[in-house]
Amino acid sequence: MSKVIMEPSRQIPILDEADVLVIGSGPAGHSAAVAAARAGAEKVVLVERYNHLGGMATGGFVLLIPHLSFGGKVMSGGLQQEWIDRMEKRSYGSIGPNRADTGSVDPELIQKWAGYWGFVLNDNINYGAYLDPDQLKVVLDEMVHEQGDKITTYLHGWAVGAVMDEDTIKGVVIESKEGRQAIMGKVVIDCTGDADVCAFAGGGFDEDRDRSLRSASMASVYRLGGVDFRKFADWKTANFKEWYEVHMANMARITGFKMSPHATPRNDQCWINNWIPKYCLDIRDLTAVEMSVRKTMFEAIEYLRVNIPGFKDAYLIDIAPQTGTRGSRRIHGMYKLTKDDLDNTFEHEDTVSVVPPFNFSVCQTPTEIPYRVMVPSKIENLLVAGRSFSSSHEANDWSNLIPHCANLGQAAGVSAAVSLDEGTTVREVNIKRVQAILRDQKSYLPR
């Protein structure tokens, strides 16, 4: 039995009160807050534990917004596409194929993008983008500031509890430099990525892990300067087998885990992704991930310098301030997305996100994701958006990337605003109106 101490009861001051309270400002949380404000919510409060918005897309250095098309059809829209459109206007803000080239089988285009992971799929051009993380922080701030007084943002605040009235959530307890405080919300949207708020509220969740899946691993990403990524990309395309079977294997022996360089909007920079079989809800694993990457980092960089074209002058620029997390809790919701949903394009009356397939050994048709995956089966006034939506581990593994999370966050924000405007619960929200507003906000909902 673990040793315990008794914490005395105390009064907790209320820091703020909101119509819509969003906890976590990653792709889901940022999209939820902006979408709610644009859909008419008068007071949105957005709480973030780090010093920036964007989550994995900014602080985690996960620069790739991947797989936004299927064949020749672009399937990107809404706030996720707005990120890309805004970043394309900035110097070195974005890199990726033109939308007009989506689906092209032109050999020159295929050759151009073949070494940039995610841009060639099934032998044609796949739409997507790599975005600069620091400039994206500024863009995400701008999108919030444009809503004026409708969005109040609190950085450096970490959710540590839920304020409950039986099975109805009324607010969230946070910790900050000011101590423990509560923020009340008529609707609460959990965008922590780990369903923290839902768990605090007593909602059910699955936590099973299949260690063969991407989402059962973590990362500590870092960036290198002094590279020639185009040189590397061309060499990798021409020497694909050698890269994967020899050099990636050698680097894995050095570090103890799989690692790989990826593009940034600058040819003289890249980011190093890695896959470490640890669990992001375990403090010992979180510590081990960060320290094991730093322990082996310079030896891995030296291997790249000596052995891989494009890296002879490479040097470390920085290390991501956020640990790379890919999967943990998945809530018990009103609908559970499974592998069967990925294998088939099931049509749902409450579809709020349509996403293309990107692993053809897993699925070969687009997937409709219903609103119900965000609605906890037990807790009222709560939506859970982002990677912790109701799903099996296998289905979640292929539908929890940045675009998926942004889509669900946008839908959650609109749903919260509609429920407040019409005086319903989020469980009973007018889904047809939600879908109409999402289309007005340029979300991709083709039917």
C-alpha cells in the first residue's frame, strides 16, 4: 500500500466564469475556442498549461499537417485549412504541394515530393503541409485575439480537478502560480489530449495499449540546422532500402529507439522525430523519454553528419519544450469508433468530421466521425475533443493526428455555442444546425 498524507479541506476561489470553458489549447482546444466564439458564444475561456497555444503542433515540434486529400480530392477545410492558408503568407511559414497538384501522377512532382514524408501516397500527390512551429504560435494567437473580448486566455494553468454536481460538470479546478483556483463553465470542453477533465469528473475511459501501434509510443523532438534537406530527400528516395534497413537500424542501436529526420519550411533545417515505447501518464516514463533522447542526441547527430548526405554540417538548434504524446485515455462515449468504421464509410446522421484514409493496409475509404464520439456516456455538460475521443486503440491510432483533432475541436466548439443558444444540453444539441454552421465555417462535410 502506498504511503499517503491527508490534505486539509480549503475554500477555492473562483477565477472566472464562462459560457464555454475549454481546457487545453492544442489543435482541438484552440479550434474549439475559436469556433465557439465565431458561432456566437459570448464568453469563452481557454486554459493552457504551457506558455503558448498549439500543443503538439507548436510546442511538440510536430510540424506536419498530413494526409488532407484522397486521390484528387482535397478533404481539408475549416480552421485546420485556415492555419495553412495563413502560414503560407509568411516567410518560411509553410512548405508542401500546391492544392492544385493534389492527385497528380506527374513524375516530376512525384520526384520532387517523394522524400518529404506524407506528400506522396498511393503513387500520387497527397495534400498537406509542414508548418514552422514558432510562427504558428503567433498565428494561433492572432486567431484568438481577433475574437476580442469573446475569448479570455489563461496560460500557465493546469487542470487538476472537476467541479461536479452529481453527474453534471460545473467547472474545472486549475493550479497556477496563484495556487488552486476554479473556473466555472456552462459547457466544458476537455481538450487535454488525455481526457484529464473527464477522468477527474468520474467519466469512464479505456486505457488499453497495443505496443505495436504508433500511439503507444512517445517522443522528444528536436531540430537541426546546417542541413540540406533537399539533398537528403533526393538521396533517401534513390536509396530507400539502404536508409531504412541500414542507417535507421544503426541509429536505433545508438539511441535505443526509432528516429527519423523530417522537413521544415526551411531547407537548411529539419526536425528529428522519434518513437519511444513509454506511457505519457506515467511520470517516470515522461522523465525517461526526455532524458534518454538528450543522452543519445549528439551521438545520433554525429552519425547523420558522417554517414548521410545533407547532414555534414548539421548542428542542434533546439529541443521541443513539450514531450511528444500520441495516445492514452479514450473516453466511454455515446459511440465508439472501431476498425470497422475505418474499413467502411459508414454514414452517420451526426457526422462532424470526414477524414481521408492514409494507410491503405488499414483502410481504403474516407471515414465519417460522428459527434457522439465526443459525448461521454455518463457526464453531463462535457464534451471531449482531440485524441481521447471514444474509440478502440486501433481506430484511434489512425484517426488522432493533428487534422482529426482540429476537426473534432471545431465541432465541439460549435456544438457548445449552439446548445447554449438554444437552451439544450450538449448531449441533445441540434446537430443539423451544428453541421450547417460547420459548413459555414468551411469544414469539409460533403453531404
